[in-house]
Amino acid sequence: MPGYRLFTLDHAGHFADVEEMFCVNDAEAMLRAGAAAKSHDVELWRRGRMLARIVSQKPSAAVSDEEPETVAAAA
């Protein structure tokens, strides 16, 4: 199974924590990363390649009706 790293980002966008994940493929890793982005922004990495940065789904201080944003890295 491919190894992935899920980095939790702090409010300034710096790495605050890392979790090793073993997933069958990128799709499974993306699903797990999306679930982890409930309270903090996260970056999903496989080896030296960032697969995605997922913006947290937490409510912000500013009122916004927009959906949470997911920014995928260029392959």
C-alpha cells in the first residue's frame, strides 16, 4: 500500500502535525484527508509530491455562504 503523509497546518499555514497514512490509492487518501480537514487546513503528500491542500470546513469569524475550497497541486 502506498504511504501518504497528512500535514495539519496551523492558523499561519505552518506545519503543526503530521500523520502517516497507508491507503490503496490517491482517491482513498483524498477522502481521508477531506475528513481530517474538519477543524484545520491540511496538505496531503505522497513521497515528495503534494497531492492537495484542503482548506478547513470550520466556520470562520467572517460570515460566508461559500463552500469550503479545495486547492489541488499541479501534477
